[in-house]
Amino acid sequence: METDAAIRADVAEELDFDPSIHSDGVGVAVKNGVVTLSGHVPSYAEKIAAVKAAERVRGVKAVAQDIVVRLPFDNKQDDDEIAARAVNVLKWSVGGMPDLKVAVDSGWVPLEGKATWYFQKKGAERSIRQLTGVVGVTNNILVRPAVLPSAVKQNIAKAFKRNADLESSAIKVDVDGSSVTLSGKITAWHERKMAEDAAWAIPGVSEVHDNLTL
């Protein structure tokens, strides 16, 4: 079992290793395997990259972040400029979502609307957080159910069976409408991510509740 000190050292090294992150302004603390990131970075994309870097480290159970986005002066944009670029990038990146609404408040972008697939919801957020001037994104896009709950559960079971790492796992799947709950015990952090991805990949899934334990 990794100690907190070892995890902290590995997370700091992973942040330094990732060329997309200015790690000098990021602080790392670890308690009982839970990593807390603090400090500041010059873009929202780097904030997300820092969290993902910490999640990659062995022994990490969860990541909390208190990172603040401090935009360089030459990267600050008016809200109307950010909104106009957001509309354009969404039009090309997620195949067009007519129900999607974009508003910007002091660089923070709340996304509202409906999507047929979860990948559209996540794709919209990914596209927005790369824009210059954005300091945060709130993703309120709803995924509309497209299939019966029984079909969702069957498809998730098939997805798990196709994956060698999850084939013999003790993951339980419960479906309520378009909401999926995963429970049971896993042996490594990456299994949680694969289980969530398998659930989200099913058409019609609007929520995934992760009750998995290490």
C-alpha cells in the first residue's frame, strides 16, 4: 500500500512531467490517499489537466481541487467575445445541438440544453474549456433517454464482458429509468474509470452513480 508521502511525491512528479501544466503554482497535499490540489494555473484547461494527472497516480483514492484560474492579462476576453466563439466551436465540435444555450458571466460558462448522447454533453464541455478567457464551465446539459432501462442494463453487461479487466469483476449494475448505479468492489482505480465509461457509452444514460469501493 502506498503511503501518503509516496503518493504526494508521485503526484508532484506527474504534474511536473505533464507538459500541458504549469506546475509551479500548484500545491499538493495527501491524506489517507485523498489528494488535494491547491494554488493557481493560467487556464481552465490546465486546471482540468492537473486533476487528471493526479488521478493517474497509483494509490490515489480521490482528488479534491481548490485550484484557481488566474488568466494572464493578454488572455482576458470580454464575455460577448467568449460567447460568440463558444457558439462557433460547439457548432463544429459536437455536430450541432439546436437545444444548446450558452451564457457567459465573468469568464464562467454555464451550458444549458439537451443532448441525445453523453459524448455530446462531454464534448461540448471539452470544447468550451479550451477557449481563451474561460475560467470555468458548469455543464447542465441533460441527456434525453433513448432506450428502455432493460436495454441499458443488458448493453452495460455486454460492455463489461468484452473488457478483459472487468470480465470477472463483482460490479453490480442497477438501472432506474435512465439513471445507472454501479456498486461492488474493484481492485484498482482504473477499473472505476472503465466501469463508468462503459456505462456512459450506452445511449440514453443520463446519470451514472458510482458507489464502487476499492
